[in-house]
Amino acid sequence: MNHFLSTAELSRDDLGSLLRSAAQYKAGRRQTGELAGRSVALVFLNPSLRTRASMQIAVYELGGNPVLIEPGATSWSIEYRENVVMDSDKTEHLAEFVRVLSRYVSAIGVRTFAEMKNWELERTDPVLSAFARYATVPVINLESAMHHPCQSLADMLTIRERYGEERKRVLLTWAWHPKALPMAVPNSFALAAAQCGHDLVIAHPDGYGLDPELMHAIGTHAELNGGSVEVVNDPEKGFEGADVVYAKSWAPPPFYGRPDAVHSAEQRDKWIVNADKMALTANGVFLHCLPVRRNVIATDEVLDSPNSLIIDEAENRLHVQKAILASLVK
Amino acid sequence: MNHFLSTAELSRDDLGSLLRSAAQYKAGRRQTGELAGRSVALVFLNPSLRTRASMQIAVYELGGNPVLIEPGATSWSIEYRENVVMDSDKTEHLAEFVRVLSRYVSAIGVRTFAEMKNWELERTDPVLSAFARYATVPVINLESAMHHPCQSLADMLTIRERYGEERKRVLLTWAWHPKALPMAVPNSFALAAAQCGHDLVIAHPDGYGLDPELMHAIGTHAELNGGSVEVVNDPEKGFEGADVVYAKSWAPPPFYGRPDAVHSAEQRDKWIVNADKMALTANGVFLHCLPVRRNVIATDEVLDSPNSLIIDEAENRLHVQKAILASLVK
Amino acid sequence: MNHFLSTAELSRDDLGSLLRSAAQYKAGRRQTGELAGRSVALVFLNPSLRTRASMQIAVYELGGNPVLIEPGATSWSIEYRENVVMDSDKTEHLAEFVRVLSRYVSAIGVRTFAEMKNWELERTDPVLSAFARYATVPVINLESAMHHPCQSLADMLTIRERYGEERKRVLLTWAWHPKALPMAVPNSFALAAAQCGHDLVIAHPDGYGLDPELMHAIGTHAELNGGSVEVVNDPEKGFEGADVVYAKSWAPPPFYGRPDAVHSAEQRDKWIVNADKMALTANGVFLHCLPVRRNVIATDEVLDSPNSLIIDEAENRLHVQKAILASLVK
């Protein structure tokens, strides 16, 4: 079964082909028939605006029928572990949930955030993996514990729209946030930037590094595609000469299982993206996956500047998802 | 940008033209193509039956795709104030929320009730105004703190179906309710009745008057269109000779910011619409926006009488909304 | 008005005709036009996966527009009793809710579980009955306090797919569950099995019998259609020679009004469906309406065996519902 779980599974050609297809959908936006008469399940275990709206619209614009499912709310709570005696709070097993949906629909999109409880478990993306294991139709990752590939494809399209296919200096920079957030977005962004052969700089406080195994894969992709990877712990250093600034908060593994853990308050002003930091870049553009907390992650001045591409980036979610859906459902 | 926020922005011609268009949609109900291939976002910050169902169906019957969004539930909680440091409970700013949606859809409907906390602020309809300010597609008010223009157009259509375009004696009468309710429905009904040139009587307990600035606008519209406005505090007086009785509970400004404030119990029997009061009218019809608490706002006898047009009125929501959507999205 | 509330209202011919229609929809799955331009309301007062997804898809595949309504959540809370003074927690009366929806849509599906509070009341299916009484379009029961006819039609189709129209030995067997569950599924399964002329065995602990009036009707249908009904209290006995094993937990009348009532723990191992019990059957197939608690109702070994038809059974929900919708909406 051909799933879309992360960009790691895509060759550089696959990736380029999806981005070209997305650009074509964007250029000539109209209703087409790739999904005519077909339904696509969109399973949300977590809140969503862009993903929820843009996936519904992507399915509709391809001629199909989006079916939203919210386990634990309008639908049953689900168990994913095997060989479990289900006498507790979970009502339905993914073994049935996913196999039944596979009979009804032509593809299944699923959002399942990290619970931030058990790093060793969650870094393996157990819920998403169970979906993929049981499904007999393609599964699309709409953000899992470890990856958000629809987002990173939209990010890459947005960079290409500005700079073409050139190798660019791309900064992924950590930011303070009142809550501990998962790593799916920075993981997928860093991976895709490496796959596109950019010079990637990752800036974060000491101890906030991404998953070592993933960092190894990112390094391999960078090398293969003529790019590079650099990690810095100085909040200003990454901005120097950057063509792209991608801001995102995340919590490293030691935060998992500690629901009250917060980032140190002194990091707040130190890491916020403001005009002073943007002035260090090569007239760089600003990206963020949204939702963004204004004047916490980045200042109003940065978010509302002409170099802020956040709205284009969100729009591109729609176009890349049409390309992904069309490539999976034949 | 051409929004639909209240009927205040419409000329009498515009209003007449929307009502004629609605009547045509009602007469020949079938699927048409005004919204073919297009999506419309329906943003609900509050519960809804009629608006939610009838807007979905209106978009579908015009050939389009309704996309429901529930901030704070299935979607993120939203901030609308400018220049705020977003380090508290709000996750996304309307500046992004609305600009992103504008890229995905051809129109945005939004329901955002009064919070009943701060009259001076809420009377300016701050959330709806922010939607209109940020949107680059038409915004449709699906009930805001101060207005419910889809409802008042449906009300006017229902009156026309019964009486034609004649000037009629139209009573808006307050009713007791266990909770303090917003003023959007009475505001919009009174405004539209004045714009249609009716003789409007507003009956309410002393101290329950509508917003003075709005009352001034209502007076101006009445004068311009050959009608009149009268306010009475006697529960029986308004019924005398009325052709239309519109019952609705609302809470006046002093209730804002006092979550436990309730209407005095003695007003309950005094203001309920019953057969005795209806007997004072000129065989008048009964209207209510629904949902209606039976035997609290009006008795079963009134609600189930042949003169009760509440179901026609609710049906007309669908038809006027098709007319509104078709007029906004070209 | 022609509603679909239980199979009791169907002749054996009607039932056969629906099953043949369902088989045809399954054989040639494509989008058709029976509901073109029409909307169908799907009202959920309780959670749902299969019903919610499969009804949405059924309506779409017939060319129509499904409209989901969740009273008490995204919509208002509803009152169904007549002559009530609505000054408490219920916001809208079914008298309005259903009559308004009837103006918007071509059919209304409704899920309204037993509340497990008052057996004498709930056994009359008061909420579903009120929907049927007020509706001016067909009402489809998507599981009520007493019946789940869409499920039992899917069950019968699944049995026919395996065995044709032959008379079979069909076991409905009770199972332990951590919560007290309603009787709609066993009621409807037993009724439909009798209507199809099978030899029905119902196995349950002493004191767990189905509603006596319903049991009488089941007996009458069995006799009329050349089948039989037997009740046993021995967990093994029912399995002997069974062609079909249908497992389901339910709570009998004494559990109503006792929210903390639980099934005795010793029944757990005694009644679970496992390989040993299945070995007593005539190579029987295993059915369950889902969601199923693994290793509580039935073991993994049974659920994952080749004789387990639970996924086919769930798929058949879609096909029978298309047949039902098409038969009701002309």
C-alpha cells in the first residue's frame, strides 16, 4: 500500500513532481474529477483549522466527498495497541476502525499529535503506524507525533515560488511558547529542506536538539542532495545571511511525561523573531506553519512585513494536498 | 469588499431585490450553479440549528461546498484584538485565521454571539468587524452581538408572503426567559421593519430599551420609508390592532457583565404571548426566530395556532440566504 | 408518511427487496442520482463511527448532500415531551426542530440511544416516535432505544452473502461488558432473523431476557416464516451446531435507572466468545455490530479468524442504507 506518512519515503524526483503538480493546481484552480464519486475520510484526533478546511476543499475540488471523523468526540475513543484486553476507557480498536473505513473510502487522512507522555514510544509514531498497518487504502499523515509532511511540502513550494530551485540558506529557529509543543513541524521542515538540497541551519537552546536518528537522516539527505546542515545555539547567529527564516516552538524529549514542564522565561525575549533579527538576514522571507502566537513567537512587525509569506504558505497547503491526493488515488 | 453585516447597509431597493430573489429561489427549488466549484466557510463560535443546516443547504443548492469551522472546539481558539501579546489561552489571531480562509473559500459566514460581558465593547460588534476588516472575500453575518440580518430578511419575506408589500402594524414584544439573551434578533427585526416602512411598535418593560444609537437609526429609516416607531411599556397595549406579533426575549445593557442577572419573575406571566393577548390583534400572525421555549415565551396554543408562521419563517432562512450568497459571490 | 423505524413494519417481501437492492448497489458501486439536489439531515444525539460515515457516504453516492446535526453540542438541546413548560435546560422543542428540518431536507436520520434511566418509558422509543410524529419527510432510525434496523439489515445481507436464502441456525449470544448497554442491536437482530425464517437461538444469563412483548412478536414472525426461536441460559449450549454466532452485550430492564449497575464479574470468562466455543459450531461465522472490545466480548483469535465477517458486515451498512434511502425518497 502506497501511503504518505513522511517525505522520507520520497525520492527527490517524487518530491519535485509533487511540487510541480501542486503549482499546476494552483495556477488553474477549478473543480476536476480525480476523486469523482469517491469519499476520503479525514480523521482528527486533535484540533485543526488549515488542515481541516484545506483537506475538505482539496477533496471537493478534486470532485470527491470529504468525511470528517473525530474519535472521542462525535465518534468512539480508539485503542491502537495489539493484544490488549479492552475493558477500560477505549471503545474501539484501530484494527476495526481502519479496516471498516477502508471499505467506505478511497483514502484516509489522519491527525494524531504527540501526547507528550512517553518519548521512546511516541518517537515511533505508534498511532499513525497502526493506521498504515491496518489500512487497505492510502493513509495520509495530517500531522503525527513526528511528522507533518503536508506542511513541509507547502513550505518547500512557498520557498520555490520566491527563489526557484536554487540552493538557499534556510534557518529553522526555535521560539519560546507558553506550552510544550510537539516536534512534528520542525522535524518535517528540516527533513524536506535537506531533501531539497538547501543549506540548513537549525538554531535552538542547548538541550533542545531534534531526535538524533532523524538528525542523522537529515544529514544523509543533505549530503546526497548537495546541501549542508549546521546546528547553532546562539539565537542571532542563525539569522546571519539567511534567505528563509522558519520559526517554530518545540519541546525536546526531557519534556515528555512532565505535563507541567515549561520553557525558561529568559528564553522568551532571547528567541522571539523580531525586526532586529530579521535585519541580519539576506532580506530573508519569514515562514511559520500557523497558528502563530503574535508577539510571542514573532512580533507583529515581522508577521505583517512584506517579507512574511505565512498566508501564501497556508494557501499552499491546499495545492500540495491536491497533488498528494491525486498521486495516491488512481 | 462587499460584506453582508446588517441590513443597515442596504437601500430599500437592495432589500426588495433580495426578497424578490429569495421568493424566486423558493418558488423553483432546485440545484443551480452560482457557487459551482466554490467553497464557503461557515464559522460557528456558538450553537446553531437553523443557520447551520440552512446555510449548508443553501451553499449546496447553489452548487457549492460548505466548510464548517468551530473555533475552540474542532479548531483553534481565536484572538481578535490588535497588538496583543498572545501568551494566554488564545491560540490563533483572526489576522491569520481570516486571511488564510480568504485564500481557500469564496465567502465566509460567521456566527459570533454577544458574550454579555462588556456592553460598550460588544455593541460595536468587535469580532464581526475584525472578520470584515481582515477578509478579502465577502463576510456574511450569521448572528453577531448586535445583528442577525439573515433572520430579519427571512422575517420580512414571511410578512410579505402573508400581506404583500403593504404597510402593516408590526409589534416587537419582549418576553421573559430564564437566561439573559443578546439583542441581535430584536435589533435586526426592528431595523428591517423600519426599512420596509411598517408601523413598528416595540413593547418591553421599563429599562429594557434597545441601543439608543440604533433606535435613532430605526427612527430615521421609518421616517424615510413612510412608517413610524412607537415604544410602549404596557404588555397588552402593543397587541392592539397588530398585524404581526414578533416575540423575543433580550437583556438590556445593565445585564452585561453580570452573569447571574435574571429577569424579575413577575414579568413572566405578564409578558408571555398567549391567546388572550393575540385576541387583541387584528387577526395578527405570530413570528419567532426559534428556538422558542414553549409555554415560556409563548403558549402552545399560540405556537400551534393557524396564525403561527414560525415554520414558514424558519424555512425562509434557506431562501433568503441563497439570495444573499448569490448576490455576494459573482 | 413512510418512515423506516424498525423492520417490524416490513413484510418479508419488502425485506427481501431491500436486501436485493443493497446487493445491487454493492455489486456496481458508483455515484448515482437518486438524491440529486437533495439534502438529508443526519441527527446524532450519540457518538457514531460506522453510521455517521456510512450514512454520509450513502447520501453522497446517491448524489445528495448529508447535513450533520448534533443537538446539545453544535446545535441546541432538545425537548420531546408535549405540554411542557420549557424553563429548564432544554432550549428547543422537537415540534419545531423536526418541522423546520422537514422544510430543508428530503429525509431525516436520527440516532437516539436509550438513556438507561426509565425502562417503561424508553421501551416505547419516545424520542424516535416524536421525530416520526412531527416529521413531514421520511425518518430513518439510525439506532434508537429499542431498534437498530440499518444494522440488522446489514447483518441479514452478510448472512445471505455467505449462505444464500437458506434457513440457518443463528445464535444471538450475550457477552459481558464493563458498562450497561442498550438493547437495540439484539432486539433488531433477533427480529430480523425471525423475519428471515431462521432457527434463532438466544443465549443469555438468567434474568437477561429481551422485552417480553418484543419476544412475542419475534415468535410470531418466526412461526409465520417457517423458523423457530429458542432461549438458553447455558453459554455453551447455543454454540452447538450454529451457522452464525452474533455476540452482543446488553443490560436487561432492572439495570435501568441504576447508573452504577454492572454485570457480575464471573460472567466475564463464562460468556466471552473464544475459539473453544466457536469449535462447537457448524464451522459458523462470527458477527458483531462494532465497536467491539477485543478480548472482552470476543478474543483476538475469533475476531481475526477467517470466519469473522465483522468487516464485511460493517461494509454492508453502506449498501443497505443506500437501498433504504432510495426506497424512501422518490
